[in-house]
Amino acid sequence: MDKFLITGPCKVRGQVSISGSKNAALPILASTLLFDKPVIIENLPRVRDIDTMLNLLKSLGSKIIFSKNKKTVKIHKTKKQNYFASYSLVKTMRAGILVLGPLISKYHKSITSLPGGCLIGARPVNYHLSALKKLGMKYEIKKGYIHATSKGKLKGTMIKFSKISVGATENSIIAATLAEGKTTLKNCAIEPEIKDLTNFLKSAGANIKWIGKRTCQIIGVNSLNSTGYSVMGDRIETGTFCVVAALTKGDLTIKNFNPKLIQTELNLLKRSGAKIKTNKNEIKIKGPQKIKSINSIVTKEYPNFPTDLQAQFMVLMCKANGISSITESIFENRFMHVAELRRLGAKIVIKDNKATIEGNTEFIGAELMSSDLRASVALVLAAIISKGRSVINRIYHLDRGYEKIENKLRKIGVRIKRLS
């Protein structure tokens, strides 16, 4: 099993090019099951979750042709259509459930495994199931699989989500694309990755409109046209590199990302003392000599502060001057990095879903263990500013969501090695 060896402290400078968004690419790839005609998807990140999704599509009967650099794929259906999404493929990532909507919408049957992914909280699939049921899906759960059918086409309806859910919003949009009549989805998640999914479907002839801040209207079409689409840049990778610059008194130019999509995060970094300039697809960020503490960061649904950057900002606040606090309101189990940060010297107190962080920490290198995707990258950030050597074990979590992160970090001045 691979691990990272990092020798700190390091200061970063130079430029980083942001990869395609994993969280945008996964639902877009799942939605290719709706198509009879070929689809070309560009700017795919080369991360493990994308490989898993492509293998899942292959197992369902899609033919996948890679470009030389494997960042572009051509997907078209074969005569061997399959409706069984097996546990062996779905167990490692949450997004496996996203094939349920298109399979039911297009083929009116599916046996899909209940999903896996990071152990960061309950993340129930009941929001997906109740929405698809309203569209006409019948299902029962047997031996860890959702056995689903529909009598012919799904029927458009009004669905109001009782809780904002990214995955359930995506599954419902995909399923409603080929449904009969009009579907109105209320209380939708509005993450940029969801807008990327709707833009992709619209490029193929889907009739989708946002008619209010959290309301999406889909009028079903009979079929989708062949299309080519480039996936948006990854906003969590962008935010992570912004934090790296702020942490290390660094000087970074971050390319291939639209800064308008992370205004909340950039405003918080400015409050911490970072100097930031933005252009159309570029962010220039200089870290402060002294990091300022921020009280009362709260994770919430987009456009608020994302739970996927909570762990990274916690490392930043460990180096800030004074006391900071972060409240996690999305997932109940997302402070798993805290015990490992304490091994480096962090002073963090957890009470319920609130972390209080004492600043001015001097991190000393240690051996660490990753527990989930975003926690892993927080440990990398902490190791970068620690005195001496740190070893980070179980980095396969990181490989699920960051494309060759050690190469990008090495180019900007981090002393990091991957040990197999």
C-alpha cells in the first residue's frame, strides 16, 4: 500500500494547473447511460473514482475508448446492455448510486448495489429512492441491492426534497430527462457540479431550465443527441491549493478554474490575511506573514462554505494567531483528521459538531494514517508545514480524488515522495 514521505517545512511558489472535477465528471459519466448515440467527454481527472465509474459503465454495456492521455473518452452503447451494478464496483464510491436513475429512465429496470465511499457519516440513499419513486419507480431492497422497475416511461411530477441533497438532485435530473411530461424539482442542491451536469445534458438536447434559485424544471425528451463536452475544473482541488499557499507564506498562480465559483472560500482566505487577485480562469494568491484566526466558519450547502474544504481550513487555523472555530453541519462524522493532527501537535477541542482550534501551533513531523479523502489531504498540508519528516499511510483515499497530487506539489517546492 502506497504512502507519502514529506519533509517540512516547505514554502510553495510557482503555478498549478487544476484538473477536471471528479464530482462533476461522475454524474456526467453516469448520465451517458441515457444515450443511444456516441458521447465524447473531455477534461476527465485521472483519479481512482473516475476509473471505477468507467469500469461500472463498461460492466453495464458501454464501450469506452480513451484518448492517448486518457483525459478524453468516447462512450457509446453496445448491443450487450446490462442492468446489474455490482457491489464489487459500487462499494468504493458513493457515486455508484447515480446509475440507478438513468437505468430506470432508459431501460425501466435495474439491480443496483447500495453504495460505499468515505466513512464520514450516514449519507442515506432514501432521498434518491423517494424522488425516483415519485417519478414512477417501484423498488425493494434485497441482500444489499436495490431491485427496481418501472412500467414503461417514468412520468414527470413535482418533487420537493425534504433536505438538500447533491446526489439525489443529480439522480432526479438525469432520470427526468427522458421521462414523459414536466418534472419540477424544488429545494435542489445548486453546486456548480450540478450546473455542469445540466449544461452537459442540455448540449445533447435535454430540456432543462433553472426557474428559481433552487428550482429546476425538466421537460422530458424522447432521446438525446450525440455531443462533446469538457468537464469543469475541480473547485475542491482549487481550494486546497489556495490553502497550501496561505499556509506556507507561498506565492501561487492557480490556472484552469473560474474563481467566481469559490467566492466564499476566497473571502475567508482574505480574512485570514492572504492577498488574492483573480482573472477569468486564474487565481493569484500570496500567503500572509501572520495568519489571522477566523471564528465561526460553518459548513453548509453551496454557495456557502463546503464541507469538502473543512479539514484543509482547520490546518490553516492551527497556524493562525488566536482561537478559531469550525462547525460541521453537513456530515456527523467528519472530524476524523483531528486525532491525527493532534499527533503533529495541534490543539483542537471537539464538542458535538464544533471544533475549537487554538492557533500558533508548531507542528512536528510524525507518522499518520488517512481515514477519508479530504482528511488525507489535510494531513498532507499539515506535514508540509511540520518540522522534520512525516509519513502518511493509506493514501489510496487521496488517489480517489486528487490527480497525481505529489507531482503538482513537488513542482511548487514541496519535498514529497511516494513510497510503494
